[in-house]
Amino acid sequence: MKASAPAVVLVVDDDPLIRDLLSELLRGLGHDVKTAASAELARSIVERHSPELVLLDLRLGASDGLELLEELVNQGEMGVVMMTGHGSVGTAVEAMKRGALDFVTKPFRAQDMERAVHQALRVSRLNQENTSLRNQLVQWRENRAMIGRSRVMEILRDLISTVAPTRSNILITGESGTGKELVASDLHHLSPRREAAFIKINCAAVPPGLLESELFGFEKGAFTGAVSRGKGKFEISDGGTLLLDEISEMDLSLQPKLLRAIQEKEFYRVGGSQPVRVDVRVIATTNTDLEAMIERGEFRKDLYYRLNVVPIEVPPLRDRKEDIPDLIRHFVEKVSKENGREPTSVSPAVLERFMAHDWPGNVRELENVISRGIILCMGGELRLEHLLWRDVAQPTPMPVRQEDNLREMERQTILRILHEEKGNRTRAARRLGISVRTVRNKLAEYQPPRAANLGEAEPFPEVDPEQDKSPRLQQF
């Protein structure tokens, strides 16, 4: 019987001889074993160590193991095998009804326990994998919409549909914020690998010294803290898709190992001497010119050609501005739902400003601006004063701390509304959704002359109220 991959296993039994026996047996199989003599201690260990499997005695002194079984099963993150010296068909059936994966009667043979542990881990891992895949599918269905009816988006969707069913590796290029990860998700979920894992790793977010073990895993003792074997992203995504986000940030010294893993479909764990074979489709993304990096000696040409079997370029938002109204509807609905609010309408002045902007941050920038506006408009209509957003043609302010930025946003909003209400604090407070006292206290914080000179605080030009009588981008 093929041994199970190492796991954290908790043995819960009030008999010290049984705990010692099972500890020796399970450690011999490569597992990390924790033990507990009571339900109370077991709960504490579960909270600290999150075991993958629990071997649970039916009798725990004055406690009933079936009660603890229900608690563990309800957490939904581990498998449970029941043990008892008082075995009966009725007890076994009851334990299985309450969620146990198996039932072992004492005294047991070592091979019987080994088989039970192996089978329970296999079933538990399959259940967890199925749950993860279902969650991925639900998330993809909710968020996948490649918003836009422009010609360039139609071409992009057609290309995705064409290459998704193939086994080819794909390099997705495009500016930051264009939706490269969304394209990668569509490629996976429209492929024959859709039932397997879609694993993502951001090469820029992992320190170079750790990226190798994140990708390829490690053997026990490979480095300080490696108390057991660990799987890497390649191994976890076996049969599925691995997304290497921001591939240009990968250290040059690691690129030959990645090339071998892609080309030979095998790799070595850190500290390992035996190759691990996998079947993984690799999708890489970058917002950097890799050919220029190759010329500078910063990226391997052979790795580039191995990744760039099928190139897909995601267009910037400035090249598909006709999609902006659809994107606005999508993000207003999404952000409103996330914040527990009813979707709002958008004023013509906002739409006009959005259509005139070149969006250097692309779709991500649009979403951020709308998110901020939805939060500040407090219902009703999304207007320019809610955006606190400037065109890129205006001078770029010096970087500020987040709390200072939020304070300035608050100040500009209050002063703007006061200016529109001709200094009437009661009406301004009503529009802002705060008390008159809060408005008064905030004005005291700002101190003249800044508070007195409302014109300096205005981030937008005056909008003629008559202009806002045209038809609006309506509620959804």
C-alpha cells in the first residue's frame, strides 16, 4: 500500500500505552503526531496545530468521544477515525452517522490501523480538495465576467476560447490593472483541467530565498524549521494549472530550475534527491517587456520561449473606453453589495469625467475610484464631489500616509458640501449623514484660514446644477 503524504495527526485517548503505541506507529509512517488525554486538551491542540486527522477514543474518562466527534466534524477541516475497546455494530453506525470516516476496534493490529489512517487521509483530502474546487468555481462564476462589448474584448474572448482547451503554456502580457489574472482564471476554468486545482503564486511577493521552496516544496530537515516534508505549488497543482504572476520578478538563479520543471515535467524538492513528476499547465503574467530584459541579461531566453507558446495581450482601458459604462454598472453593483447598500445611480458629470480620463491604472483604478465614491456618497446619486479624484494631468501630490490621506479626503468632502450649501451646517450635515455637532467639531479641527477659504479645498470645478437634469446612468 502506497504511504500517505505526511500529515499532522492527533491521537486522543486516556490510555497512555495506546497514545505511545500510536505515536510510534504514526511517526514511523512519517506523520507529525500530537497526543491528548482529554477532550479539553484535544480542543486546545486542534486550535493550535490544525491536525488533518484525529484518532479519537470513544471513551475519554467521564467524557463521551461522540460529543467531541461532532465538534471536530462541524469544523469541517479534518477527518476523524473512532477507536474503542467496547466495539459494537450500533456504536460504529452511530459514529459514522455523526461524521467519522472509519471505526477501529481495540485491540488492533498495526497494519489495520495503518490502513485506516491511509484511507481516512485519502478521503479527507479528497473532500477538502472538492470543497476548494467548488469554492473556486463559485468565485469564478461570480467574478469571471470579462466586462465589455468592444471589438478588442471580443477578440480577447475568442482567443481565450480557442487556446483554453489546449495543453500549451501561455504568457499573458499587459499593463498593471488590466485583468491579467482574470484572463488566466478563464483559461483554467474553460479548459479540461477545470476540475483540478488552479494555484496562484505572485513571484514578486515571495522573497527570492523562499520562492524555490514555495514552488517545488522541501524535504524534512532541508532547512531550519522544516520539521516535515512540504509540498510546493507545482506538486499541489498536479493535473491542474499553475499561475506564475509577475514572472519578470523571478530571480535569474531560479529560472533554470523553473525551465527544467516546465520542460521535463519533473523537479526536485529542496533537500531532495528523488525527482517528482507532475502534469501542470503553466500560465505566466507580466507587465514588463521580457524581450528587453533578455537583452539586458535579466531573463533567460529559453525560459521565455518555453512560457510564450501562446501570447495573450490584455488591452489597456484607454483602448476600450466604450466599455466604461458597462464597467461602471458592474463595479457599482459589486461595491454596493459588498458594503450592504442599494446600487446607486451615477451622474452624467461623473460619466463624462470617466470617459475623458486615460486611466493609467486601468480597470483596477476605475474600481478603486468607484469604491471610494460609493462609500462616501452614502446612498443616492454618485456625484463628482464623492470621488475625491483628480485627472492625471493635474500635479501629482507628494506621497502621504494613509491616515493623512483619509483625513484630507474627509476635510475636502465636508468643505465642499458646506460650500454647495452656502455655509448652512444643518443642510450640509443632512447630506453628509452626520450630526451638526460633528460638522462644527470638524471645522474647529481644520482651523482658519484653510477652513475659511473654501475655494482652495475644492478638488473639482464647479458643476452647473442645470447640467445634472439630463438622463442618468440608472440603477441596476
